[in-house]
Amino acid sequence: MRHLDSLTYYAATKKYDLSFPRLTEDLEADVVIIGGGFTGVNTALELAEKGITNTVLLEGRYLGYGGTGRNGGQIMAGLGHDLDTVKKHVGKEGLEELFKIGNLGAGIIKERVEKYNIDADFRHGYAYLGSNSRMEKTLREWEKEFKSVSPDEDIQLLTGSDVKQVVGSDAYTCALKHMGAGHVHSLNLLLGEAKAVTELYGVKIFENSMAIDVEYGSTITVRTPTGSVKAKKLLWACNGFLEGMEPNLHTKTINTYAFQLATEPLSDELIEQISPIRGAYSDIRPVIDYYRVTNENRLLFGAATRALEYIPSDLKAWNREQMLKIFPYLDKVKIDLAWGGPLCCSANLFPQMEQSKVTTTCFMFRATLALALHQVILFVRYLQRV
Ligand SMILES: Cc1cc2nc3c(=O)[nH]c(=O)nc-3n(C[C@H](O)[C@H](O)[C@H](O)COP(=O)(O)OP(=O)(O)OC[C@H]3O[C@@H](n4cnc5c(N)ncnc54)[C@H](O)[C@@H]3O)c2cc1C
């Protein structure tokens, strides 16, 4: 994927030296998963915790090659939608239920990090940012919903000069602080989970094992160039990297692209100015800027383009320009790394999970945002019912 594949902050600061063999045999399993990102690995882990351990996961390149090893590490809560619009479709109770689900992510990640002792720089602290009165109104609605589902959390709407209590930028007129959400080193989280699922539960993971053919039937056979897996159930978990492999999956989604940069490590004073809460941030426009500070005092700044297929040719320069609109005082700061990648998006921007029409034992999952984790938990619950 050309320059989008350049070194990421995550690969450069990876703490787990973990690799898995290529599939070179014919195996039988209860479940076969295609794709080694958060969706695939967390489904395997969640299944294993529920006693289903005869799972084989096939990753075409290496774990974290996809969005999971490229993202902003932002653990957002909530829905990221206009609540009145959502309410029209699901009603008041449905909206409350969705908020409860949308709030699970940070808790699940924290639990996993503690349970499996994963070294992934997990940290609480988040703020949603707005720059006009319409966005302030939206944030007020979010504040109400967030508080109703987590009354003990530090959640507070700030306006005017108080916004600087959470973020050091003049670009915003309002901010909703949410200390229940936060950020994480996504690749270390993924690799820590992969270590747990293979070492503690005996799940088999294969890298460099691209699924090239799938035969559907009462059992499903997935073939790679050098082996095969016959299983009762299949999960497609390839997100924006499916590349036409399963045409049925492409009908309801499109790929959009997001980009990231990592600055050089900054002084404590500068970090305190940018982010008094050492947190993660996103504005609430349809195409967002999102950023966070890391343990090494870097700013990871991310943005997307409005044009679906537009990939800037100079990622460092393009990302830097976006960053300077928000933090002009960082104009002397060096940009160490820049990268990007696709993520698949549904028309309504909600995560999609679906049972194949071809066979009732094939499942498809298309995560959108929210680190895919809490969506996976729901997926596994769904999987258990069918
Ligand atoms: C630049 C960027 C920034 C983002 N920032 C955030 C953020 O801050 N917060 C957030 O919540 N989300 C963010 N996202 C989205 C988030 O990263 C994704 O939603 C999530 O990681 C998707 O996980 P996944 O497991 O579904 O797919 P992926 O992580 O994309 O994994 C799919 C895997 O499938 C493999 N694969 C594809 N085809 C085959 C095949 N035929 N056989 C075997 N393997 C195959 C690929 O190699 C890949 O490893 C961002 C995404 C990008 C690109």
C-alpha cells in the first residue's frame, strides 16, 4: 500500500517479540478466523475465555498489519452521532442501550490489560472537541447520556477559556472531558492478547498465511497457498484490507483513509500545554482530527481527508499542516514518523456484523472505530446464540 506502509510509531516501539509460523498443513478446527487485527484476535480470545479453544486464526501478513497496528490508539466512548437522528431509528431506550455498549470499550481494554498483564501504556483521559454552538449543543446531549450511563465518571462540559483546562489550542470553543475513555498502544495491546490466547489457551495463530480460497458447505474449508483449515464456523475479520477476496462483504461498505504522524519527543512543559490531562482527543466533525500524547512525550496527530480515495503523497507534510492548524506553536517541532491506512466504513457509520447468506456458519465483521474491542464482545455473544 505504497507509502502508507511506512514505519509506524507502534512498530517502532513494539514491546513484544512475537511471531507465528506459516500454515503448512491441513488442520481441522471448530472456528477459523481470517484476519489478525483486533477483531480476529479478540474473537479468538473471547471464545477461548468461554471454553472454545479449538480455533485457528490465519493472518495474511503479520499481526497488526492492518488498522490495528496503524491507528490513533484512541479509546472513545459513546456513538459519535447526532443523538436525535439515532433516536428516530432506535427510540429512547435503544439509544440508552447503545450508549451503554459504546461505553464498554475502555473497561474491557483495562480488564484485558490487567488480566493478562499486558504492557500497552493504557491510560484514562479523553476530550471531545467542538468549535461552534451547534457542536456545543451536541456535546451537551452527549454529556447527559454519558453521565446517565456512568454517573461516577469525571465527565464535564467546558466552554470558552475553560477549554484550555483540557487542551492547549485556540481552535475550540467547547470540550467534553470524559475521563472514562482514554488511549492505548494498540499494537502492544494486540500482541499481548495474541500471546495470551496462544500461550494460555492453545489457540493456533499462523502468519504469512493468506486465505486465497474458501469453500462453503456444512463445514467450511479455507485454503492458503501452503495449507488448509476445515472448520464448523468461519469469521471474516479483514476490515479495510479484504481487497475483494469475499465480494459479498464489499456490498455495504467503502474504504476511507486516515493518516497519522508522530512528533519527536517533546518537553514536559510542552506536553502539559498541549494536554493537561495527558489524554486523547477528537473533534466531532464528520471528518475528524484526532490526537493524543504518548508515554515518550510524543504527540500522535491524526486526520483524514474528505475525498474518499485521496491519499496525500507526502504524509509528513500533509499531517503537519493539519497539526499546525490546531497547534501553531509546534512549528519548530520535528516530525519523526508518518503513516496511514484504510478502514472500512458502513453507510450509517455503525459497526456491522452479519451472518452470511451463503451459509449460516459464516460470519462477517466490519469494525469501524472504537478499537473494535467492545464490538467483538457483542459479536461473540451473538455467535454463541446461533
Ligand atoms: C490511520 C488509522 C487511524 C485509526 N485510528 C483509530 C483510533 O484512534 N481509534 C479507533 O478506535 N479506531 C481507529 N482506527 C480504526 C481501527 O484501527 C480499526 O477499526 C480496527 O483496528 C480494525 O480492526 P480489524 O481487526 O477489524 O481489522 P485490521 O486491523 O485492519 O486487520 C485486518 C487484517 O486482515 C488481514 N487480511 C486481509 N485479507 C486477508 C486474507 N485473505 N487472509 C488472511 N488475512 C487477511 C490483513 O493483513 C490485516 O492484518 C484507525 C484506523 C486507521 C487506518
